[in-house]
Amino acid sequence: MKPAKKKQNLSKPIAATAPKVSSYHHGNLREEVLEHSRKVLETKGVSSLSLRDIATDLGVSHTAPYRHFPKKMDLLQALVTEGFRELAEGMERAWAYSEDPLEKIRMAGVEYIFLLLKNPRRTELMFGGEIYVSGDTLSDDLRECGKLAYMGMYKIVEFGQKSLKLKNSVPTDTLMMSFWSGVHGFAVLNERKWKQIKSKEEDDSFRKEVDQILEIMIEGTRL
């Protein structure tokens, strides 16, 4: 008779049944949380943003993100701050694009439109939404970046007026808001159209339409 075989232990090791979650956070966790949150915001909306879910997605402990963002509103303000910082950088690129005042403002429109189209849900937060009705005090970084973005476009319009290319019969901030409202409205109304672009020909056609719209807007503000 053959000796009985030892009963094998078929239970799986713990590591195979439960994902290992880090109990600490690494140096760039804040940036990773922001980047992942931005993707969730754009694909699922602000209501789907959860610090606990983000921690799970990133493979860190549930408490780790709270060290950088004590509550969800802190995360939303950081996302909006990032948006205004990118907008300010776009206005700087437009300023440096050309010595021609009209080319500066045209490029400012291009920068604004495509920044909104790439981040429509974040833009909604930047100019309305939860952070302004929550009762929370706006962070210093948010206020500063918002001011830089505003002044970036203001500087371009003011230069156009001083160069006698844009109307100077109205205050600079009024003329700037007229242009800003126009490019914002165009981008909002054409978000779905832009997302449906599938070919280079469609992309070229859309960009041509952007140029035509900006030409009409600029013509209306010229001296």
C-alpha cells in the first residue's frame, strides 16, 4: 500500500487575494492626486471626485491624500488654481507671440479657447460652481493665479488700445471682458463639436472656424 499523500494547503497567500496598499505617501503624491483628480473631473464630473477613491486608485492609504488636501474643497481649489495658472501661462505665450497687437489678441483667443476645450469641467469650476458658494475662504494661491490670468489678457488689450489698433473709447476692462466673453461662449458652445473630431481634415476645418470667429471678434473691437 502506498503511503497517503500529505494534504496540500490550497489556500492562497494573502498577497494574492488583496492588493497591497502603501501606508505612506511619496514625495510627489500631491501632484499625482491633482493629475488623477483632473482626469476624473473631466470624465465623470465633480460629484465623482472622492479623496478616498483617488487614494485607492493610486494605491496609497486612504489617509495619505488628506495630508495635502484636508477636505474635498481644498482639492477643488487646487484644481482651479492650476487652471488659472495655465491660463496665465497661455496669456504670456500670446504676449510673446508677435509684436503686432492684433496678433497678440488673436493668439490670446486661441490659447483660451483650446484650454477650455481640453478642460471644460475644470473651466466650469474656475468661473462658477461649488468653490464660490461653499463659504470656504479662497486660498492665496487661487487669488494670485486668478489675478495673473486676468492681468495677462488685460495687458494685451491695453497694448492694443495704446497702439491705436483697438477701440479706446471704452475702458480697457470693459473691452477685455467683451472679448473674453466671446471666446468663452464660442468654446462652451462648441465643446461637443470639438470632441467629435475624428480626422485631420475635421481638425483643420475646426481651427479655421476658430480663426474666422476670432477675426470677427477682433474686427468688432478695432479702432
